[in-house]
Amino acid sequence: MNFVQVALELPLYKLFEYSWDTTRIGREPVIGQIIEIEFGKKKCAGIIIEIKKTSSEKSEEKTYSVKEVLSIAPCDPLPEREIKLYQFASKYYLRPIGEVIFSSIPRDWKIPANWTRIEKSIQKKENKKTSEDKVKELNLFFNDEQLKAISTLNQITNNRIYEISLLKGITGSGKTAVYLEWIKNITKDQNKQCLLLVPEINLTPQLEQTVKTICTERDVVILHSNLTPSERNYAWLKIQKGEGQIIVGTRLSVLTPIKNLSAIVIDEEHDNSYKQQDGMRYSARDVAIWRAAHLKIPVLLCSATPSLETWQKVIEKKIKLLELTKRAKLGSTIPEIIISDIKIENKTTHFKEIGLTNYVIEQIRQTSKRDKQVLIFINRRGFAPILACEACTWKSGCKKCSAWQVLHKKNGNQKTAMLHCHHCGLIERTPEACPECGNQDIKPVGLGTQKIEENIEKLFSDLRILRIDTDATRKKGQAEELFQKVHRNEVDVIIGTQMLSKGHDFSNVETVIVIDIDKSLYSSDFRATEKMFAQLVQVAGRGGRGENSINSKIIIQTEFPDHEIFRALKDENLDSFYKELLEERKTAKLPPFTYQALILAESKNQEKNEEVLIQLKKYLEKVVNPTEACIIYDPIPRGIQRVGGIERTQILMESNDRIKLQKSLEKGLDYSEYLKSKNHSMRIIIERDPITF
Ligand code: ADP
Ligand code: ZN
Ligand code: ZN
């Protein structure tokens, strides 16, 4: 008889003991094996983390008998090195190991009653496997910079060691082509697999096609949130068995077991979507780097605007820098950057209504005359961000959140425009008169994508206009359909949110117009400038991609033309701008020079949150010497204090030493579990390396 310590999908920081009857099950237990057990009265899946010869429950303490493992899942055990990865993530992000492991396993595998069915359906898929249509290989003539980067990367593969590199290249410089060529070289060896991580919105059929045309004859597996359960089960099993040589996936795929993982590429490494914002709040980039280090394999970060965390490591020579400074495609150019000052126009009602300067309107006209496309980028969907009363101070605040409800145009069979809360999802009819004073004149304030669309329609009745934002792309496949319209040149003016800013290679876009960014230029978020800069570079990068794009320009409307960000944007070399930003961070003792964590309390009662967090703070100050280990700030409400009726409060912890911060948080975890047990209706969450506050 053996005893196994099992992780279950439960929010509990402990393993559960079960006994293992080798004769009945027919084999010895193995770490990482997925098993069927009974928990309470329910049959569920567990994973073996430890094996022991004797029961760890002392017999005198034992109040119940240890239950038996019932059966094993029809798949290989998760490799021990993957278990190590989960253990690391569990420790670093302070989440129960079971929760970490099960987040990486397809839902079907978690229900033992499904196992026979999954096995059968996979068998069917295996039998049906046909070779896909042969894709014609794309042969690019790489330029000197690309060749140099590829050769350095190949050299790194030959060294067979862990090494981090950064491929920094302006948009359109051919980074994708470079990393795909590297992946192609690695996967010449059929026993090697590569993981390519991309931000959620970059995972388009276009990218899939590019991967397949450069890496021909490789089995490419795409992991995204829209896979059907059976597709997901199959993909998971395949990758785990060492098949599927190139795995392209978003955040969560960093936790997938990959048998022969040999290299990791993280495209757009600075992208915020790599950070999970609920459940286990991990950074896929950081986990990927840990995974590469543990497996002693190379990892490549790619970006036109690397995060300051990454850039600081380049300066410290911990990351090797590979650079691409020219646009790759023949005839494509780097667009001219024009700042359109709105200080004076901002005061006119005409501008407030239209949202575009006369100069911009003229440029739209000129561009369309040349049969080129215009892209207007505004990072706010809906018609207007607020509805307000002209007679009193009423504004369309959400009942459940400390945020405004956004006015959306009427849609389909709705009778009126609606107010949408973008935080809790509450949708309400627009009131006919002011709910506070009865005044009939309630007016939209500010601009959203729908308003700009309407304005452009009024100004240019002869142009074909297309809006691309979350509202226009809710149905599956809709986004791709709209992007194809742009590619097929069926539209003249495209209006969109940040959905448009990434990845897309629109070859006919000549003029890019960026509006309504001033609020983010002076925000309280210390990363605001960095984020805005990355976004502007991405948006600007949509222009001038085609052949013959000499007229391409980016026009940014702003009231602050002297802001450092615009200087940096015009300057092709980011180094000096990044240097300034890093110096500011250093002086202010902010990341990457310090490490941060948040402890969050969420409940219906803000005062109670604060009370509990003060208790936690006092405890931490007692057990962790604050002057030495870390600074623990007082509890404050979060940036958006109330969402969906839940009050949110936070404590910020900061240290210049990652390990000291870790130790303090571990101590805090025990106590927060205790506090949770005393306050059942409250959630207490620890978040490492937060990016929103
Ligand atoms: P990035 O990832 O740096 O934004 P991409 O890899 O998407 O750039 O390349 C931009 C465009 O340039 C793509 O259409 C790509 O096919 C093309 N391209 C890349 N390398 C070359 C090359 N050496 N010669 C011609 N075109 C290239
Ligand atoms: Zn009013
Ligand atoms: Zn709300």
C-alpha cells in the first residue's frame, strides 16, 4: 500500500491524502498522474504531487479513514518538470497548487466520468487524421539586419543553454519573419517543440497563415479561447505527448505541459494582456522566462516598445539585444509624425461636436482622393462616455460602480439609446429627462467610436466607413470579416479602438489619426506614459506598410504638443526616452527598481475592508520588520473603488528585494487565510507585480 498526496481544484492551500492499491489499479503511482478520487460525496479529478510509503496522518489524530484512489486518467502523467513549474507559480503568486495545475487542464479532463468519452473521441480524431493541404512556402530575402538576428539566434540554439534575448524592431521591420525563421530552424529536429506566445488580439487567422507559410511541414497547434472542448482536449493531449511542433497560444498556454519544449518566443512582450487580472494573477511573460530558465532553453522577447522591466535588464546586460531598425518590405516607409495642436480649437463648440481639426478633415479628404485608406484611432467605444444634465450636476453614474455609464447608440430593435457600464455590464435605458431635476436637456459629453463614425458619415457622405470595436465584433468570426474588408480595400475610413492597433498588416492605410489621448498623458498611473507610448507606436505602425507609401503620415491631436512622448515618437531611437523614464522611476523608487505587491480586500463594506486590511498591516509590521524588508502602505480604495456593488480596497507593499517581499507575503498569506475565515463575505487577494491599482 502507498499513500499519495493529491492536489485538488479547491481554493485550499493543502494537499489531500489518499491510499493507492497497486494490485487493484495495476501499476505503481507516479507523480503528475491525473487520478479519480472521491471528495466528500463527489467524484473528481486530482493530481499526485507526492508519494509516501506510510500515511502522514498520525493514527491518534485520525478521525476518518483515508480513502482510496479510484482510477487513473487515460493520459500520461504530467511531467515532473511541469509540476515544478506549477509549484513555482503557486509559491510566487501565492495561489493553491491545485488551482494552478487545474487552470492549465481542459475542463473535460477534470471530470472523471468524461474520461472514456474523451478517449474515444481522441481515438476517432487520430484515425481521421489526414495530411492538411500543402501550404506554399514563403521565401523571403532577409535583409542584413534580419540575417544577423537570425544567425545570432541560431548560435544561441547551438549553445543549448538558457538565454534571454530581446528582438527590438520598429513596427514592420520583419520581427515576425525573424522569429519564425528561428522556430523553423529549431523544429527541423522533429523531436523539438517551440511555444509562441501572442497577445489575445494578435491571434488572428492571418498570423496562423503566416506561421504556416514560413514554417511549412510543421504541425502547428493553435491554442485559443474559442476552441471547442473536443478540440481543446485533443490539442492538450497532443502537445503533452510531444506532437504539435509549433504551439501558438495566448497567456494560458504558458502553463500547458509541452513534452519537448525547446524554445519560447513572446511576441509583443510588453503587452498587458500577458498579465491575468483575476484568479491567479500571473504574468505569462515572467512565468515563461522562469520556465525557460528551469528547462535551460532560450527565450526570445519581441517588441517595438519593450517594457521598462525588460529594457532595464538589457541595460544590465542580462538580456541580449538584437535590433531591426528598418522597415522590411520594399517601398514601405516610416510615416511622418504630425502633432495637431487642439489648444485653440478645443474651445470651440464646432470642435467639441466634430472632434476633428480642420487640418485632419482636410487630410482625410486628400487621402481618399489618392485611393488610400484612413484609420482613426480612438480608444473609447460607444457614442459618448457620459450623459449629463445641462441644468444640474446629474451625470450618468452607474448604480453599481464608481464609474460613468457610457451612452451607446440604439442598436437593432432597441427603441432608444442605452447606457452601458463597461465595468459591471449593467445596461439601462437612457432617461427621457434628468432623473434629478426633470430637465429635458440631457446631453452626451465627449466622444466615442460611434460618435466619430456618425460625424465622418455627415462630413463625407461619399466615403465608405467602417467601425471596428468590441461592439461591432461580438459574434464569432465578425472581427476577421471586418479586417478582411479593410484588406480587400472595401472601405475608405476605418474607425476603431485598440483592437486595431496591433499586428494587422494593412497595406493600403496611408493616414492614421489618433484622437482623445490627452487624459492618459497626465494620469496618476506611473506606467501611463510607458503604456501610451507603446500604444502610439503600435497605432502609428499601421501606416505606411504598403509599397509606394511615401505620403504616409500619423496625425495626433493633442492639447499638449510639447509632451516628451511626442518627441520620443519622432525620434527613431527610443534609448534616450527610455533612459529618462527609467531615471524617473529610479528616483521615485518604482518598478523596475522596486518590486510591488497588492493585498486586496473586496466586500460590500468599504469600512470593513479597511478594518481587516489594517489588522493585516499591523500583523505584517510586527512579523516582518518593515524598515528592513518592505514598505507597507495604508489601505486605500482602489482606482475604481466600487464595481458591481463590491467595494475594493488595497494595501500596497514595496521592496527593493524580491525575496524579502516574497517572504513577507508568505507570512501575510497565513494571516489573510485566518482573516478570511473570520470574514466569510470578504475576498482577500494577494497580487504580485500588479499593473493596475
Ligand atoms: P513586425 O513583426 O516587425 O511588425 P512583420 O514581420 O509583420 O513585421 O513584417 C512586416 C511585413 O514585411 C510583412 O508583410 C512581412 O511579410 C514583410 N517582410 C518581412 N521581412 C521581409 C523581407 N526580408 N523582405 C520583404 N518583406 C518582408
Ligand atoms: Zn438635472
Ligand atoms: Zn457598473
